[in-house]
Amino acid sequence: SCLDDLDWSAVESIVYIGGGSGGVMLARFAPQAGAAHPSLCCMKPQRLDAAAELFASLLADLLGVGTARLRVVPMSQEVTDGLRKAKPAIEEHSVHLEMKVLAGTRFLGLVEFINGPIMEGLEFVETMRAQSTEEVGKFWESTGKLVAFDCLINNYDRLPMIWDNDGNLKNLMVEADPESSRLRVLGIDQAIRPITSEEGLADYCERLRQLVRTVFDNGSELWLEGPFKRLHSVVEANFQGSFSTDPLRLKLGLRDAFEGFAAKYRSGQLQEGLADCEEQVLRTLDAADGPVRVGLAQLGSYRALVQATVGVVAEEVQKHQLLVPRGMLDTFQKFVPAGTLQRSALGHMLREVAPGISEDEVRDRKS
């Protein structure tokens, strides 16, 4: 695994894979003791966005959001020698190694190899067509959670939701879990994008506030004609009808993620976790020649952005906390055994069957 200590003398071959952010170098390592197969690891140089990418990766882990795992290591002589001794799968790729990976690189990002397609092209379409209807629905729920995370960190380079752009669908990948055969939905190349202008941050938080309100609104018109519309248009333009969005499951994924973020915020776990993320980034990258080279100068603004955005999310979620009539709750408890439904799913059911529930007629029955 890329997250384990690697034997750099065991690199057998390398191949360069192009991409919008400079591409990655894929390295094949000889099988370790007891392993039947060689291991693959993606590598990308960590430069100006190093701190932003590592912070985003650590925060995703904290919040339980699916992203490709990232480990950052110093570009030591051992690493350099191991990569230079490896045989390029394509001879010309030795130039890419020198120019795009090794030249001027102080840190190397080791990224989890995802054995599956990006959200683009025929391979992705065929992968999704091989899934059951329920599994495709779960894909959109997982995608919703990823979009919610992107909103927290202003990561506008994936799926458009509250940003005025078309996003970049290539930064979402899927992979069949070898143990369960279920589909994993993973984000790649995420980075936190701080907003240093007070006015700009206020505008961004207002956009996020409107999104959260729309996600928790029981109707569909605001959702379909609002935030969902841009994302739907981008997916339609990319797939030309060969793969379609699921607005309900996407919305459920967003709602579930926002509820989870709010719970961690109210418990204080998120604030503690943000401090840990900051400390880990500093500990990993403090050998750089000056903070500007890897983005450490902006570290304080990373935490400020997340505190502002998650504060908005928590405030809006609290306004929509599930208020359950005593008789209705007793009925559900009778027919639905405890623990068989997630809170978000049960809440959605109640909102669908009784959208006009008055707060004066209900009481809070938190689990």
C-alpha cells in the first residue's frame, strides 16, 4: 500500500499518466514478502498546493468522506535513486520523470491507486450499467456527500453546485470493492481553497446557506430548478443521455452529509479535528524552504474557511432538526425495529408523509 513504508529499491517500472493538474507517475513495486502480486502507487510532486491538498485529505478522513488516500513524504535521495533506476514502461516517460516529478520537488505525494474509471467516457458508462438500480442510487448518494464536503472547503474543481463553473468530472472515480463487489466512490485532487476577502467569504457562506436550506426543503421545485440544475446540465452534456442523474438520491446524500458535519461541529469533534489537521500539515511540511513554497502561509485561512462554512451548515441543520409527534414516533418504533433505518432515511420518510408538521404539535425526540 502507498500508505506503508515503501522499499524504493523495489520499484520495477514507471509510467506517466497525463492529467489536468500535471498528471501523475504510476510506479509498480515488486511483491513484498508474502504478497502474491506487485503493488501500484500513484505519485505526484507536492508544490504550491501541497498544504491545501494534504489538509483537504486529512479533513476528508476526519469527516468520513470518500477520497483517495494521500501520504506525503520528503523527496529523499533514496526515493530519487529508486525512481531513476526503475524502467520506464514507455522510454519517453523518463523525461516526464525528470521534468515533472523530480525537478525542484521537495515533497512527493503518494496517492492511493484507484482501480477504476474517472467519471467520464465509455468505461465509466459501462461500469455503471453493470450495477443494479440500487447501487447506482448509492453512487449518487455518495456523490452527494462528496459535493457537500467540497462545499465546506470551496473545492470547485469537481461537480458544480454553488460555483459558477462546469466543474471537472474527472476528479471523481469509481472502483469495485474486491471484498464486497460494491462500488466505491472516491474524490481525487481535492484541495481547500481559502477565501481571504471578508466580503467574498460572506457571499460564499450565503450561497452555502441557500443550498442547505434547499436540500432540507421538502419540496422538489427549488432543488430541481436551483442547485441541481447546473450539475444536471453538466452531466447531460458529458454523457449525452448514456448516464443520468438521480436528483432524489443526490439530495439525500447532501442532506446526510450536512447532518453529519453539523453533529461533529456541535460535539466539538470538528474543532479538535481541525487543530489536528493543521498540526499534521505543519509536521509533514515544515522542512520546506519557506512557507510559500508549499502553501503553509495560508494554513490559518484554511481553518477559518471551514469554521465559517461548517458554522453555517450547523446553524441551518439545527433549524430543520427532526421534530417527531409522540404518537407517530410510537407507531414507527412498533413497526420499524430500532437501528434498522438511518436517522436521515427515517427523517426523509416523515417529511414526505407529513410535510405540514407544526413545531407547536411536536417535541424533539433525538436518538
